[in-house]
Amino acid sequence: MSPVKTAPAELTAGDAALRTQYLTEVLELLYPAPCDTAGGPGEQIAEYLVVPDARRPRLLVPNTSRKVAAAAVRRYAEPQSRSARLKRDAVVAALRTGASGVLLRDRVRITGPAAESIDGHLRESLGRELSVSIHIGPARANRKPVLQLISPEGETFGFGKLGTGPLTRHLVQAETAALRALGTVGLSKLTVPTVLHDGQWRGLQVLIQSALPVWLPRAPLDPGRLNAAMLDVAGCYGFTSGTLVGSAYWAELRGRLAAVGDRPEGVALTSAAELLATHAGQHSLQYGAWHGDWAPWNMANLADTLLVWDWERFTKGVPVGFDAVHYELQRRIQSTGDAAEAVEATVRRSAELLAPFGVAADVRELTALLYLVDLAARYLTDRQAEAGARLGVLGTWLLPVLIRRVEEL
């Protein structure tokens, strides 16, 4: 299991600067004073190789042993292209043979009392020896330190997330609760991680979850299997039905919209949502649970099961089919890069996407548009634009399509 969002192959100068700044912030969180992240005098706690370099940090690889370092890179993330796979394999080979100094010249050395570090905390909490690999993600409001936990034998046995602020602490707590709950509902069409440890450390919310075996051979993804897994999640707490305006979901969504109503984008979004509710009228919708961020990079299809991770947005009581629409939209954005056209194409496919979920023909497009309102409300609530997220400004892609489509209903 790798809860890592795959970054574009090339980073802009702005993104590189943000990553470098974030690297410093993460190190200070994981190795607080009296630890010294500049490698001053004192006992060495850890040494990291910076991948690909200190100017564009994506991954800190523990320089514990060749086996551990190679495992950290090999299990870091699933490459999205042949060239990316070749680059990863070259780094893994260099680490295995001891030739990594040629490719990885930048290092971070940390000194101080081991008991005060995240390494010490996790060894004590989990009761085992381990090394920590640190992922440095792109700018997003929900960005958080993500840790890969590796045994001395080179086994990736867990992944950790650390909530550092109000939003990310809430998300880590939500994912912890979701994973514990999902372990009791008898899901049969997919496999989810289990909670190895959770709690707080130095004001951070900590979740350590088991590693799903994403390194096993992949199988072609059959749409029927994907739909069955999504339906398994949708019905894990049962289904209800009723009108939109009479639902608990609508009351909750309106509350979120009210919280962002002081911003121009929030005003436009609220207007579109209210018009959508008017169109919904007395039509009945079915409600169930959804993953909340079911995307190609949060899953892996094996021969015998579908692995799905990153459950921090799991929610009950939403219109059935949201996961299918979300997956289609994210898949299109990833493959084309044209977010506005991805929205258009996804709405056009709403009838085909939602038919397998039993959504009535006359509310399929309405359901897809309602999902877009929900997603937009999330972006505004999380303040993705202020965080520098690539698609944070909704007026450049999502809102224009949503407003026009709602007006055309």
C-alpha cells in the first residue's frame, strides 16, 4: 500500500521551492529540538539520501543499509510512465550495488537523542526495529508528512500519516476511524489497510496502517470488478432513499456551502447548488457510503483482489454513484491534463457511469452535477487555492462547466 500521490515528471521552479521549504518544515516536525537536522555535534539518529536532489526533494531515503534504501525507493510509488519506471529502477540498482553516490549526492544527517525523534517514538509504539522513509509531496491544503516504515530485512510493513494542522489532524483522525469501521463491515470485493497504531505525538495526530502488497503483479482492471467494489463500499452500512432537499446529506452540504459563502466562488457555487436542488424536486435518490477519493493512484488491481487505500474522505449517506463519477473525473484529468474538458466529458458520461449503480435514468446527470458541487465545496473548505494546489482555483475549470450544465438542465 502506498498512499502517495504521483507527482508530474517535471517540477516547476515554484513547486521545487515549495518542496524545499516543506522539506525543512517536515524535518523540524519529525526531529524537534534538541535534535539537530543540520547534523551538528552529537549522536547520529538518521541519515537520509535526498531523491532526486535537495533542490527538488521528493523522497528521503534512509541510508541504513543497501537493502533498506533500495526498498524505500522500490516501494515509494507506482511509476506512471515507462521513463519514470526506468529512472526508479536505475536508482534502485545504484542503491543495491552501493553506487548511489553517483546519482544521489545530497544527504541529510540528523543528530541528537533518538528518544525525541519520530523514529524512537514509532519503535517504542510498534515494538520493533524500523527505518523511516519520508515522502515530500506537492503543495496541497491536505498535504501531510507520509512515512514508509521498513524493517531491517527491507520489508515495507507500514505507512504512516501525521496530521499537523486542524485540517490534516481531522483527516488523519477520520481515516483512522474509517479503517477501524471498514474492518468490521465484511467488505468482500476489495482489501483495505488495517490500523497498526494511532495516537498523538508532540501535538501531531499519528496513524500507522498496514502496507498493502502493491508490489505484487497487477491484473487488467475489469470495469465490472471496479463497479462491484464501489457498490460493496456504497452498501456497507445499508442504503436509504428519499428526495434531495429532505435528506441529511443536503442539510450537511448546505452547511458547508454556508461556511464558504463569503467568497465569490462560494456564492456562485451556492447559487448553482440551490438551482440543482430545485431541479431535483421530488425525484428520489439513493444514499450510501463512498470512499471519497477513489482515484487510479489510490488503488491497485491484483489477480485475486482490488487494493484500495487513502480513506480519509470516507463518508456515509451520500448519493450512490459519487465514487464512480469521481474516479472518472480524476482518471481523465490525469490522462489529459485538461481539467475543464475532463469535467465536461465526465458529465457527458454520467448515464453510462451511473447505470451499474441502479441510479434512475432521470437523475443520473443530476447526481454527477451534485458530486461536482460536493467536490467544489471540499476545495473551498480546505482552501486549496490558498495552499497553492494546481487545481485550487475552481473558476478556471470546475465552476464554469458546473454552472452552465445546471442552467441547461
